[in-house]
Amino acid sequence: MFFWNNGGEEKGDKMVAKGSIQEMKDLAIKREGLCLSIEYTNSNTKLKWRCNCGYVWEATPNNIKRGKWCPSCAHTKNANSKRKTIQDMQVMAERNHGRCISSEYSNMNSKLVWECSKGHQWEAYPSNIYSGKWCPTCAGRNKSLVDMQAFAKERNGKCLSTQFFTMTRKLKWQCKEGHVWEATPNSVLNIKSWCPVCAGNNKKSIKDMKQLAGRRGGKLLSKKYINVDYPLLWKCTKGHDFISTPYSIEKGSWCPKCNNNSVFFNEEKCRFILESLTQKKFLKTRREFGNGYELDGYNEELRLAFEYHGIQHYSYTPYFHNQSEELFLEQQLRDLKKEKLCKEKAIHLIVIPYNVESDTDKVEFLQKKLWELGYDALDTDLDWSSFYKGFNPLDELHTLAGFKNGICLSNEYNGSDEKLSWECSEGHVWEASPYYIRKGSWCPQCLGRGRTIEDMKICAQKKGGECLSDSYTNNSTKLTWKCESGHVWDATPLSISNGAWCPRCSGRLITIKDMHLLAESKNGKCLSTQYSNNTTPLLWECHMGHQWVAATRSIQQGSWCPSCNSKTINDMKQIAAKYGGECLSEIYSGIDMKLLWKCDHGHQWESSPNYVQRGRWCPQCKKDQKQRKTINKLEVLKELAQQREGRCLSRIYYNVDTKLRWECKVGHQWESTPYSVKNGSWCPTCASKNSGMYRKNNIRDMKRLAEKNDGICISDTYVNSQTKLRWKCKEGHEWFANPNNIQQGSWCPTCRRNEI
């Protein structure tokens, strides 16, 4: 009788079926190990294995068949293959023209003795040598007690210590005033610190804080002082209570309401609203993260924080970012890091953007956020009189407007940088910030009325110069000025009033001689006799005798004679015709001299041929097109929402990454980006219901879940399945994890590591 071996293997007289537990055990024996599982399911279901070193792990039969085995042994083997030796250290020293004197190597973090080419010997970690460091004496890092004494003498002080150990071990110092303190050589030499008493950095007390408040005409309401970074409660002369650190008060800050800064003022508004809605205090703090990151407001009991983000958090603003776009990027990275830290510590962070402007909008925004996070929030009208107590900025602004025979039309004040509406005696209405009104600014349409050329001449005389013009039009029409050094230039009265004066005296030393040399380099001439700036047209002549007017900037950028370039007004008309428009000017004077243009929609504007040739056409059409695109994109999104039997509730579209408001057919509302919706995302509430994972859990469910694992849930508030809670296992280990992971079988990570 014949037996057909259908994929099996013979073992002695027995057949071993392919894809059986016996096959797995045989595979393990071949590797000098064991298969500890008793049942085989399929090639992708993990089994338990043990190697000849005693390590136990889980792996699929597929992986074992492919040749994989114990991961712990593989890791050890890999580590040993990369392990350095004393010979490697000697080779590294030779590359630095030195020697490794030690005879035995342990690891990268055990010091060895090294010698440089000059015979200096020192101890250092191999890891430091591999990172590029070498002899500290040659690098000037080795210091002695003599160096410390010499440095102290330079500061008219003394180094009182009798022994020097390292740059990070404290020594005793004395300043010229006789103050004695301890500090590391590193801080004294490299950070340039000196006597803390003279610098005002010595340990402060609650008495010092009260004196500090008294110097500001206010009071300190706190009873205990901890350190310069621990927030205290203060009261200003107008009765406003506010929280700030001693450090910031010593640096010059004071009452945020009285300061009128829009960011801090709005921050205080948000604090007032949250404290009113939750009946809890929200203190500014740096302690929660311990790494310099500050929260505008935080309540430890609720584990809830807030941040008010001004416009500088969303777009580059030269004023806030000190003319550096890198600082703007750093700002955004700090914001992301802060949000990440809050998530890691299970802190709910509410970010209030600057475009939530009015008091009513702020209340509605924060109320909604609190409800979404599962917090109880009072649904009541706030008593704003307590916030504005002793502070009536609108009264002051109404008075200022009255002095100018005008009125302030706004009813809400959001800080000195937030624009309000105004009306002048002529009935003109405009928007301006309180800051500029207090500085004397008024109606832009009336700007310049009442001023005369005599006022301009007096203004020039005050600067030791002259106003050479004979008539005054308005604040924005340039006049000709002359400084005491004889330089002549054109500038608007507004710029002169704002402090500008002679550009050459201020350091821009380009003269008409430079223009003559520039023309000569092109085999031509500059026929003008005065130079003002690179945008003021000058008269030029090419080697063919053609004359034209052009700005210095265009000549510097490479343009030259328009006649030699064969450009005429007819060329301009042909260019306009290509756009379906017209060139209304009759004379062409150069590529930088503006002409009058008209598009096929009838819009008229002035622009230089240079810009038009580069493809820039009607600015109004461009603006209208952008607006139409925005409307069209919003309509597409609304149509997309309708296809899903829902609605797009937002009225303005910004871009694919700015969240819009949506509503599904069941009535759930949420915020999501157009990008995610276009890519298939929809109602998160419905999605979780449909997946069968949706369940209205509460904190009691979480505590029962922990009990099943012989542990406890320490948190008191449940938000949702993705918001981390605090857990404790039977061994006493504590950690943060979201309920979803715990429900899926995850438990104490420390115990899991110990088992391995």
C-alpha cells in the first residue's frame, strides 16, 4: 500500500502535518529552543517561544519559518558586533596626534586617560572624544586657583577659596562692597555673573515684595513668598487685583488692565470669564512643566489651562518678532511643544485665538469649550462691572474725542492696540486704536487741513534745515527739504513729523556722483544734478543721444535706454490688447514711469510698464478673482456636505488647513479642516457609533475597569476615550493612559517591562 505525503514530513515512522503545532516544536528544536504553545491556529497567529538562553517571546510561525529567532539574542549579538575596544580608542587618539594611555576599555561612558601631542594628560569619556573634543589644556578649558584669583581681582573683588576643583564646583567669592557668596567658576567666568547682592538677585522675602508693591503705589495681597517665579496676588492703585511673578514685577511689569496692552488685557478677560464660569481660580504658572514654559492660566483641581494667542502666534508680525521670521517660527514651535506637554500631563488646554474679539464672543467661545471637554460651566450673564472696576477706558476715550469735537462710536474696549470706531466733526467715520488716538492721531480724511507751508518751514528750522517748497498740499504729498549739511531730498510732511530727516546724514551716502558713474558704466550720462533716493526719477542719456527719465533702482537692476530697446507707446497698447484692455496714456517715458491702463471690465489704474510686462494686470480684477475663488471653494464644500446629508455652517473660507464648522444629518456639530473632509472624514460622533466602540462612559466605569485589573483609576473626571486618565496598578506604579487603550487590554507599562 502506498501513502501519499501531502505536504507532510516523515519523522521516524510518523507523519508530521505541515502547519501543525508539532511542526513548530520541531522547528524550535532545530534552533536549540522550544515552542511553548500547545495549539496552532494559523501562520499569522503568534505562538510563544523560548531560546537556549532562556529568553521567552512571541512570534508568528511565518517569521520563524523565514529564519527569525530570539530578538533578545539578536540584540545582544548586534551590540557585541558594534562594541568598541581599546584598539579603537588608540586609533581615535592617533587621529588627534595623541595617545590613549589606558590599557583597558569598559564602555563609552567610563573615563580613560589621554595624552595630546604636547604631553598634556587628562581623563575623558570616549563618547566625548568621539564627538570631537580633545585636550582641555590646549583648548583653554583647564583653569586653576590662580586664574580664579586673577579674575576676581579684575572685578575689584577676591576669590576666598583655597582650593580649585572643577569649573562646576562652587568657590567662595567677595565683591568690592564686602558681600560674600558662593558660585561656580563656570557662572562667574563664562556667564559673567558676579555679586548677587549688588545685582539685586539675593534671596527675597515677603517684606521685600510689600516694599516693591509700595513703590508702585499698590499692595501685595499674598501672605507667603516662595521664589521669584512663584505667582503672587497684587493690587494696583485703581483697585485691580492681578496675579504676577515677583520676577516680572521687578522687571517693570504691573497691572495688566492699567497697562492697556491688548494681549494682556484680553488674557485677563479670558481669566475673568473662566473663573466666573467655573468658580475656580486660574493662576499664571511656570511650575507645571518646570522648563520655562508658562501657562496663562491653570487650575490644578480641574487640570484645565488656557492660553490667549494674539496675532503674533498665527502670522509673522515684525513688531512682536523683532523683525525676525525665525522668531515667529520659534513662537509656533513653542506653542506646539506646550500643547504636547499638556497632552502628556493630561491637562486640557483651551487656546483662545485673537479673532474671538468681543466680550460676548469670548464668553460663548469659552462656554462651548468647557461643555465640549465635559466641565460644568455656569450658563449665566457675567457681571462685567467687577472686571472694569476702577477702569473706565471708554470714558477717557470719549473725553479725548470730545476735545477734537468728535465721538467714539465703540461700546467695547479690548486694549490699546485693538481698533475702535470714531467719527470726526465733519462726519467722517474710521477705525483706529486707542494707542494712536492718545498719541494725537485723528481723522485721516481731515489729515493736513489747517497746515500751511509756513508750518513746514518752521518744522525744518527746528531740525536746522529748510523747506524749499513754496506750497503745501497735504500730509502725504512730498515737499523738498534741505539739511544743515546742504543735502537736498524729497519727503512727505508726515515722515518728517514722525522724526525722519536727511537720508544721507542718516548713513545712506549715495550721491549724484554715484549716478554719473553708473551711467558712464553703460556708455551714457546722468543729466540730473541732484539725487534723493533710488525711487526718484532722474534724467538719463544713452550713447545714441536718447534721453529719458527713470528711477535709479531700475537702472541699478539692469534696464537702460527705452528707445534703444525699441519700446514705444504703441508697444504698450499692444501689451494691453493682449490682456483684452487698453493703455490710455499717449506718451511712453520709460519702463518705470507709470502709465494709465484700463482692463476689459472697465477698471482703471496706474502702473509701470515694467510691472505689466511681468504679468501684473488689473489689481481690482485680481482681488475680485480671489474673492470669487473663495466663494466658489466654500460653495463646493457646502455641496460636499449636502451630498453627505449635512451642512457646512461656516460663512468664510480661508484655506484647506483652517477649520470650518460642520453639521451631520443627525445634528452633531464639530470643527474640521476642508482638507480632511475632502479626503473622506466626516462626523466623529457618528463614526464612533458606527464602529461599535461608542459608549457613554463615565468615571465610575473607569474605576470599575481598573478594579478588574486589581488597580485603581486615580482621576476624578472623565472626558472621552482619548483623553488620558491617571491609573495605579496593584504594585503601586502610576501612569497616564487613555481609556480606549485600557479597554483594549493595555495595563501597567512598568509591570509589562519587568515581565520581559
